[in-house]
Amino acid sequence: MPNSESLALLDEGPDEAIQNSGRRSRRRSPVWNYFEELPNEGKAICIHCRSKLAYHQGLGISHLRNHITSACKELPPDIDRGSIFRKVVSGVDVRRFVLDPKIVRDFMTKFWITSNISFKKIENGFFKRMMKSAHPSLEVHGRHTLKSDCMSVYQEEKKKIASVFPI
């Protein structure tokens, strides 16, 4: 059964129903700690230097972030511009991330074991380019090295099973 609030929405025009529905997207970006939206003007204003930058709901905000990290002249000096918008992926600060080739190689080996892909695919040109694009210093080994890595994992797993089920 509809409540009185939903019935009131039915009586209003479509524009009024959208305004009163209370369904405004929640702002999650920390950039909004430094800006106020001016919806009637299609702009956002910096709370420090009062610069107005173009902004419309649903469009990107990278230019607002760039203003704070490099262009705002009135940002207090006690605010570290470099740490305002930390890029965190799965709890890791990606700016301080260091690629460990051994970990990548171990994951790649376990991926090959579990996905039932031919060892020759590791020598595929597109695969090598994809891995280089992920990190230029990453070395992709050939199928013989992959086979050796898979056999090492097999031997380690075999030892674990033998220790659980002694003969």
C-alpha cells in the first residue's frame, strides 16, 4: 500500500518528483572537502582561493583534483598536496608500490597450472606486450622456464601431501 509521501510524488510533475525523491548520489571523493558545488551555474568553487571551475553532476572531477594538487595558490602550507588524494587499491598505496618479480612469477606459474593453458601461450607476443604494459621492468620467461616452475610447485605440493599422509 502506497504511503502518503509516494502519493504526493504521483501528483507532482516529473521534474518535481525527481527533486523530491531524495535520491542524490553520495559524493565519495575527497575532492569535495575542497570544493562547493554551484549547481545553478554549472560550476564548483574552491573553498581556498574561490576559483570557479566547470562542473556538472555525473561528469569527471579530475580537473578539480588537479586544481588542488597543483594550481590552488591559497591552499594552506600545512596541507601536503601529494598526500591529499592517495591512490589506494586493495589497501595498498600504489604510489609506494614496488613490483616484486618473484611474486609475479609465482602467481603466473599458479595461474598457468590452474587455468589449463598451453605453455606455448606464454611466448605469445600479445601476452608479452600486455605484461610489459603492466610494468616495463617485468621479464616474461619462456615455456621451458614456466615448465620448470610448474614442476617445482608440483614437487612442493607433493611433499606437503606426503607429510599429511605418511606411507
